[in-house]
Amino acid sequence: MEYIQIANSTPMWIAAGVAIALVMFQALIFARKSYNTGKTIGMTDTQMKSAMKSAMITSVGPSLVILTGLLSLLVTVGGPMAWMRLSFIGSVMFELMAVGFGAEAVGVNLGAGDAMTQVAFASAVWTMILGSIGWIVFSTLTADKMASVQDRFLKGDTSLLKIIPVAAMLGSFGSLVSGHLVALNKNTVAAISGGLIMAIVVQLAEKKELKWLKEWGLAIALFGGMIVAAIL
């Protein structure tokens, strides 16, 4: 049997479906607990519906970007594994690198045009899974200790709670985009264009008090940057 037949076989779809069902179940549980907690702390239905709407809209842009990456992953590891991995992790770059490393470990260089084999496929799948298990184990063992770490770090200064999340977001996104900025290619054009578009959108939304523009800002910046890079 060809590897792609195994990759797209019914057992693989069932296995991936079970994993996705678990993720959906967790999402529903978290959503329910978040809603109940919001009611407990005094948030109104209007506030919570607005937060949920903003979150859903904000997720559109990144989700569509992941969808485009899904197409490239489908070619190498088939539909079920691509669907499951990107539903869990969401990092196309990590998954593609893991597939490449796994295949190369058994002598198949996908970048050089080598054909994927059954052994290379199995090695790629194990690399994708084991490569991401570290942060899962780490977060599982340390999540309950983060509150005490936070208290020691803040030392009673709650104002830092507003600064730390922003700094973490800037650091993570800065790390992701830095490689594209120094590449000096179309990725650089897309990154700079997206940043400029986002700055304009934020200023316009603040000045005109356009709530919908704030919600769609990330999606507009993402696709705007890609469109500019494609045109140039």
C-alpha cells in the first residue's frame, strides 16, 4: 500500500477525529466556565457577548492563514494528520519543519524532491508528535505553580499585570516576524506592509470610534500585507 493511502485511510480519519472531538469538548468546557465566571464577577450579558464576538472575529485572519498552510501539509502527510496537527498546534512552520526533519532522519529529503515512503511518513508523524510534547508536559507540571510565581514576581505591584501580557505579546510576535524582516524578500514586504496597515487601522478606529474596525483590524492587516507583497 502506498503511504498516501495509509495517510488518508479510514483508521487515520477516525483517530484524528477522536483527537479533534477532545479539543472541541475542552473548548466547550472552557467557554461554559468562562461564561459562568463572567456572571459571577458581575459582567453583563452585553459585555460577554461583545467579548465573544471580538474573539471570534479576531480569530478569522489567523485561521485563514493556517488554512492556506494546511494545503501544503496535506501533500506530505495527508488530510487526517494535517487536520489534527493544525487543530492542536496551529503552527504551520513547526509542522512543516518537523515533517522535513522526520523524513530526513530515514534518508528522504523532501526538499530535494525525494518521494515520501511509508517509513518516512511514520518517522515524520512521530517527529511532529514528540517535537511538541515538551511544552505540553512542562505546562502540565507547572501551570498550578504559576500563581505563586506571579505573586513573587509582582511583589504586590498589580500594575505590572497590565504590562507583562503586553510585553509577552510584543516579544512573541517580534520573535516570529524578525526572521521575515531580515530576509529582505517578499516576506519582508508583507511584514512591513501588514504593520503599517495595522497602525493605520488602529489610528482610524480610535479617531472615528469604529468598534467593528478594531475587531477586524488583525484580519485586514494580515491579508493586506499578503496582497501588497503579491502585487509587488
